[in-house]
Amino acid sequence: MLFDAFMKPTGPAGIDPCQPPLGTGPLKSAHARFPLRVFCMPMTASSAPESQQPIALDQPLPHRKTIREWLIPLSHRTTWRAFVLLVVDYALFFALITGTVVFDAVWAKLLCALAAGFVIGRLFIIGHDACHQSLTPHRELNKVLGRIAFLPSITPYSLWDTGHNVVHHGYTNLKGVDFVWTPLTAEEYAALSPTKRVLERLYRSGWAPGLYYMVEIWWKREFFPNKTHMPTRRPIFFKDSLLVAVFGALWIAAIAAAALATGQSVWLLELLGFVVPFFFWNSMIGFVVYVHHTHVKVSWHDERTAWSKAQPFVSTTVHLTFNFKIGALMHHIMEHTAHHLDMSIPLYKLKQAQSKLEELLPERIVIQPFSWKWYFQTARDCKLYDFKQRCWTDYQGRATSTPAPVAA
């Protein structure tokens, strides 16, 4: 089964890793898990705009299906817009990589390299939408566009689909299943070898999200993963890994050829034309995923029943807000509560969807204005997690957050 690809044989009590999450159908693909009921559900009287009123904090949270109905008008996807987004970002990517070659000043080359890494992130977000079947109305076209969008990030489409759509979205912040930025307990940390303790501290220092993502996610679980991290061997996994490997090899070869043709240092151009953009991209996605699900108000769970009662589609995600339209530059990936609630909403409708949720669910959604002070304070506070006390702790096991309430 697909879960074998990203999980150990055993998970939290009450979970069979070989069964589909949340009572959905067979795990043939992410599309099978999120069928067209999301897109085609009729507008009912209970979900009509005129009947929508904010749900007070002391009132029960509506069923996820009901909340999704609120957002149905925002799930419409257009094919032409997907092509425009992809073409524009690819044009930016190739222009910036070209800039690392044609500019003489090293500072200009470096600026292009960093910007190229950012654009790789934008392309990845487009591929992320395609993988969720929210980029265009056409399933097979989404698969093609998603693979194209994922090329500069060297991300194999089918492997990422399995780990993200099936595991992460199926069991967000459920320890033993969701594997991205999963916190250790004090006992688990104490049992680590000295080397792994240093690595864990580095990952959670706030300074190394790129190293974490590149090593723990991309290298171990996505790029030709070994049987330890991918026990299931599917031909499409190898083919997608080979596809991005060929793209990466051609990218590196093109940079080397450009260096020789222009009489520049091959090593310097490879550093600025490939290594820096690729590492910036890893840092960007490592940071994004960290701040999406790590916050003193965001809880983790190690038992499925309690996790399910906590309405994880709302309680385990953060809406991080930025000044200067940075959220829009990142294709609105930070409107993350709306995305987790309904993956069918395209990236260009997420801002509206998030606003609708925050209007109708006041005080339930974690909204965090970004600042570097907040970010590094979070990194200091969210080191380990005490699942019995339901709070974050430091490395000495001292509580650094208020215990999460127990869901009724």
C-alpha cells in the first residue's frame, strides 16, 4: 500500500497504515482520496450565502462538509490561467538563470541566483496545485503540468503526491503518520545518539529549514528513496525520479557549457547557477512547511481519536500574514487553513477562501503576522512536544506553551 512508502510498519494506536485515511476510498491516487464531491456538491439551503453567519467560539464547529460548502463558489478552476501562471514563472526562472551567466558582477549573479530559487518555489506551488487537482479541471492535464512545474525543484511528482496528499493531508500533525517536522518527545530526544541530537538541534534552531527539507524530505523520501524510506517499489516512482534527475543533469551541463563558452569559472557558475538556487528553494519550502504547522497554539497528537475530535483541518494549521504583498508573491500558499480544509480551491482563490473562513469562524483560526522575532521565538519554544500534557517544551522538558484543550 502507498502508506508503506512513508511509514514504519506500526503507527499510533487505532491506525492501520494499510487503510485509507478518514474513511475515504482506496488509495489509488490523491484524486481518489478527494473525489469530485468537493467540486460538484450542490449549494444547499444551509450553505447558501444569505444563511451564513459567524459561528461563535462557544458553539460547536460545523462538520467539515458543511464548511466546505461555504467555499464551493471559490473552487472553480480555469485552464488558461494555469498556463499563464506556468509560462510566466518559467520565463522568470530561465531569465534569472541566464542572469547568473551574463552578468559580470558577482553580486548581480548572486542576486539572480537567490531570485531564481524563489521562482523555483513559485513553480513548485503551481505543481502543488496540479497535484491536488486544483490547477485545471482536467485530471490528466494536471498530471502533465504538475510534472513540468516540479522539474526545477527536482521533485518527483508521484513520490511527492504520495507523501503530501495521502499522508500529510490525510493525517496532518498526527505523530507516527505525518512525517514533516514531527516533534520528538523528551524521551525520544534523550534516546538519540550525540550526532543525531546535534542534527535535531540544528534543524530546530530556526537557521536550517533548508538543510532539514533537503536531507529529511527530498533526499530520503523523494529522490530515488531507498527501501528503508520507500518499501513500496512502483515503476512510476522510479520514472519520476529519473525524469527530474535528467532535468537536473541537463541544467548542470548547460551551466558548465555556458561557463566554458564565456571563459568563466565552471565552479563559480555551477555554484551560482545551480547550487544557490536549489538550496534557496529547499530553504524556502522548509521554512514554509515549518511555519504552516509549528506554533505555540498548534497542537500535535499521538492518538487518532483525540486528533479527529480536535478538528485538525482547523486546529493544526497557521495563516501566516506578511507585509508588502509577499503572500501574493508566494502564490498565496500561506492562506493555509483554507487549503487544508478544501484542496480543490485553486491558488488564485485561496485569499478569498481564507477571508471567508476567518469571517465565519472567528477566533478559531491561528492567524500570525510574520516577523523574524516571532519566528525565532517559535524556534526557541517549539523544540519537543509533550503529548500527555499537550504542550510544546524545551529540551529540558519544560513547558513553553499553554496545554491544548481536550476536545469533547
